[in-house]
Amino acid sequence: MNDELQDAIDADAITRSPLRGAYPHLIRKGVFKGVDLKLLVERFWRMDAMRVDDACHAPEVRFRSSERGDYVTGRAYTAMRDIVMTIHVGASIERVVEVLLHEIVHCSCPLKESHGELFCRRLIACAREAFGLDLDTSALLAISPEAKHRGRRAYAIDEVITDAMVAAKIGDRLRLDPSVRFDPPPPESPADVAAHKDAARASRVAERERHARAMLATWEKRLAAAKTRAAKWRSRVKGYERRELQAAKRRGGAS
């Protein structure tokens, strides 16, 4: 079998894989239709067009899922470099990835930039570098946003970039890219499952023992402190008792 035929078979197998689907539990882990979005975050952040310092860490992204619709929403908290994305199962890979890129670009820009010209230029440059798209910066900056874009040119640019990604089949390319493709771990044998259960059980026992020892040490320390304080106050009470006894003897002798 020649290499081209094998590559075609491999590509067809991946395309037909159940991983093409959008599963809420995988979306929440950053996996969408066979693409590991967490790996894309780091790739996007380190692009030359992103213009970030090597010492700056990539944004933290929290993925949420919705089982209805085909929309994707994102919110970037630029000061903390945190991103929250909600992905609807019916969305395309291209739309998801473009929104992810959009939010990451926000995190690379000054805090007050919002959707200004700097943001738009950087978004276009990053899309060009990330996906090899032929994008005309001047033409995109001249776009007049429509009502559906809520008056923001950046959203109109998002739409053009997404359409170009779909035309270039970026979703299929990412699904076949071994550097961002999600490959699930191989199925475990019964012996492996049993071993993992035993290890988990041993870990729980060890944790309970650690906790018990820590609590014992805490209460022994408190007990020692309590004994010291009890001895102190016991000594004082005995002192008062001696005084009362001596006073009683003096009163008895006087009578």
C-alpha cells in the first residue's frame, strides 16, 4: 500500500470517527468535533502576529457547552487573561476556532482597546498567519457593519474570516492535524481497570490516614495546651481555697 493511499485511508477514518460529533462532556474539556482547542490556545498565543512577550502566559479558557443551537459566544477578561466560551453543539469548527482566536486577540491588546482599529488589524493578521488565508486588510477595515453586527466592524470582520475558513476547509484540516487533533487514550484492559481501581482505593485510604494523623496531632497539641491551662487555673483555685481555710482558722481562734 503506497503512502498516499494510506494517508487517504487515515483521513477517511478520522473523518468518519465518532469524534466528529460534538459531545457536551468533551466540549467542557476543550475538545470539539475532534479538535483539541486547548492546544490551539497555546499555538495562537505564540504567533508572531499576536505580538506578546514570551514571558506572558497564554490565556486560561473555560469551555461551556449547550446542547441546542449552532451559536458560539466568547468573553475575554483581558486584565486577568481569562476567557469564557460557550459552544453550541451545532456550531462549525471554523466558527468555534474563529471566536477562540477573537478572544485571544483581545487578551493580547491593551486593556482599553476593545474592538478598535488595533484589535481589527491584529485579528486579521493573526487569522492570516494561523490559517494561511488571503485577507485584504484595507478592504476589511473599510467594511460597514450591518445591524446583525451590532455596529461593530470587528464582528463583520469575524464573519468574513469565518466564511474564508469554511471555504478553505480549515475545520477538516485541523481535524487531520496531529498537533491539535484529539486522540483519545486506547481502551483499557480489564486488568488495567482493576489496577486503576486498586490504586484509587489505596490513594483514598492513604488520604484518610493522612487526615487522621493530622487531626490526631492537632488534638494532641490542643490537649497539651488544655492541660497546661487547666493546671494554671487549678493552682489558682487551690490558692483561694488555702486562703479561705486560713481565714476560717483565724476566725475560729479569735472566738
